[in-house]
Amino acid sequence: MEHTARAALEAAKQAGATYADVRLNTEKLEDLRVRNARVDFLKSKSSTGIGIRVLIKGAWGFASTRDLTPDSVTRTSRKAVEMAQSVPVALNPNFPLEEVEARKAEWTTPFKTDPFTVPVEQKIEMLVGCTEEMGKGERIVSAEGNMTFWRDEKFYLDSAGSELRQTVYHSGGGISCYARKEGELQVRSYPNSFRGQYLGGGYEIVEKLDLPGNAARIAEEADQLLDAPQCPSGEMDIILMGNQLGLQIHESIGHAVELDRVLGFEIDFAGHSFVKVSDIDKLKYGNEIVNVECDATWETSPGSLGSFGFDDEGVKAQRAPIISGGLFKGFLSSRDTAAMINTKSNGTCRATSWKDFPIVRMTSVNLLPGESSLEEMIAGIKHGVLMDTNRSWSIDDKRWNFQFGTEAGWMIKDGKLTHMVKNPTYADNTLHFWNNCDAIGDKSQWNIWGTPNCGKGRPMQTMRVGHGTSPARFRSVKVGIGYEG
């Protein structure tokens, strides 16, 4: 079908596009969920289509179709050109676009077992076993397990001469157990909440998670939460485990440094950002130990949902600083937004599907490891709480004020873990929070966490991204649902 993509590109150029790119994608999904030892949801689908993007006199046009006949593809290319031509030239006749090197290359996610070759019956059998094990307790009301797999085959062409082929595999799953007592509901999840952990790779990702080996523990902790005391309120020190800290990075750093949001292109839907273009090399985003990078390379972010060979406008995957020594260094950007501030794209422009226009998206936004062990971080707290696994989150449209809740917490007293507490929450503003980060776990604790459901754009696109992190300690944080200090 590659000749179809070439015909689409040629039709766009003949219709008047000064720049054009074409993405021909075949996307496959398998999604299965089991609840209380019964199949609750099973979905398998695939689609193939083409998306055509053009630039004419400073205006973008985009059109897509799943009808890949020659006449349809030609009409779709012309429709993209017509859309660009319909934008008033006075809007921005000198709209910039960073020039990038034309490349011909191929890239495939490293994997051992194609998840789509593993029988569905085998996957269901594992999840049924997990839910049966979790459901043994008298106060357990729901035991759930799921797996999801994606394969995206992409062929990219542009008028600058790039020709790129990629095949991306993402896999993962998780289990959750709900316990209830007198109207109170508690949940524990493994290895993460909201359907688990997802990484780049094949079925071996699920096997390494060892869902059956963790089912009994998760059920026991869900039951224990029912009898655990309420997390106390007050200003105290906290430690966030890696799965919770990944979401914290996502919401208070990743989205805040998307350049299209900063420039105002996302205000009507996803919001703005407190970060300004003039903040580069000036804004003290965090403590000097805080170092954050966006990294789409497999070499240094292996297994991330945000790792690939090239983004969806032909820019090679790369590693770039966001925060260095606590100082803000740069944005996530696309070729057009980067050119607006006289910098270069760091390869963070992607589209969910062939039918979507590519926009600035996170790749892997990673907090680099520090030098502390978890034991050292605990020992340095007189009164505080360790929090694990997200349960709720809320952050304002400028990524400034936030409140997060986790599934479980453990109190820390005089440098030692004491007892479990339920319903732990914490709230702060982004700069105060990150500037009060005074310890980060070392390399032995560093893991990449997958976020398969990041929403952005209008129409909304759901993207799969990643966050590398170790546990970290934060001083003087507002903790507890009743805190008003």
C-alpha cells in the first residue's frame, strides 16, 4: 500500500501544497477484562487509513480517509489543500516550519513475543485465576484484571524526502481488588491503578508483571484498608512511590511544558500553563537535585510507551533536558511551535491515529535518579507519610494548584514506617512542591511507568506516554482531606 501514500503526497503537491506529509497507518488493538472470574469485556479491532497534512502560505490543512482507492486518496489530498487555502492569509502568512534532515529509515519496538500470537484463552485463564485468588475474602466485592495490546505499523512520507517505516508494540495489564465495609469502599491495585502497567514490548511484559503472584497480597491490603485509621491532616513530609510520582510528573511538569499549550493553542480545551517562553534558563522549577528530561530513545528509556524511532512529523527520537539542576531548560515542541521561539523540535509531535492531526505530546518525561535509598529517605522524616498508587487527581488549567489522593499510605514516625493509613491525600502548588524535593531514589529503584490514557486536543486524542522515576521525598506538604492550614 506504500504506493498509495506516494500518490497522496504527489496529489497534495500538485494541488498547491508548499509542504506536505503523509502517514499511512495500520493499527491493531486487543483489550480484555475479567471481573469476578468472568469475562467482562473483550475487544479486538484493526484499522488502516491515511492522514495527509499540508502547509500553504502559513496555514495548515489536514484530511484523512480509510478509503484507500486512488480516487479517494486524491480527493483527500485536495481536501487538505482546500482546508489550508480557506484560512485567511493575513492570519499568519509567514508561519514558520523548522527544516529537518530528510531520512530513510526503519524502526521496530524490540520484543520477544508478539502479543497477538498468544491465544486469547491463555490470557483470560491468567486473569480468571487472579480474580479467583483475590475474591476469596469475605469483604471483597469485586476482583478485576485486564490486559491490553497495541501494534501500530506506520509508513511516513514528506515532501522534503523523508521515508520512514515503524512498527510499535505496546503491552501490559494489571489487577485491582475492591473491599467494602458498612458503605466504605477501598481498593488496591497492582502494579499500578487505572488498569495497571504498560510498556513497549510484547507479551513478555505481562509475564514479567507476575499478576498471579501478587493477587493474594493485593486482596489482603484492600481488606486491611477497611480497618486502617484515616490518614491524619496537617503539614508534613511525604514520600511518593514511583507509580504515584510518575503521575505527578505527568500532570505538574509534562503538561506544563508543552509548547503549544504555553503559546495558547490548547486553552479552549486542555488549558494553559504557568510557564512562559521567557522562563527558559531563568525559572527555578525545583530543587537543585531535580533533573528532568524528555526522552524518546530506546537506548536510555527502554520499554517506555514514549520511545520510538521518529515522531509523526519525521523528527528523529531524541533526549533533551527539561529541568537541569532545578532550572527550567526547555519545552516539548513540534517543528512549527519550536520555530516560533527560534529553537528546534525535540521530536515530541505525535498523533493517536492516522485520522488525527499530530500535536505536541509527551514522550518519556523522566525524573533522573538521585543518590538516596528508600531507607535513607524514611530515616530522614520525623513525622510524615509514604504514599503509594494513585486513586484520584486534580490540577488546575495552568498546572499550578493540585491535589492527589493515593490508594494507601504508611505513617512514618521518628524515621521508621509504622502503620497503614487510608485515604491519604496531598495538595500543593507546582513550584513549592518541586523546590521542596530534597531526596530522590537511586538507580536501583528507577523504573519507567506507562500512562496509556493521556488525553489532549480537540477532537480529543488519547496518547500512550511514559515516565521514568524513583521514589522521592518532599518536605512541608499539605496532607489530609481536612487540612486547611
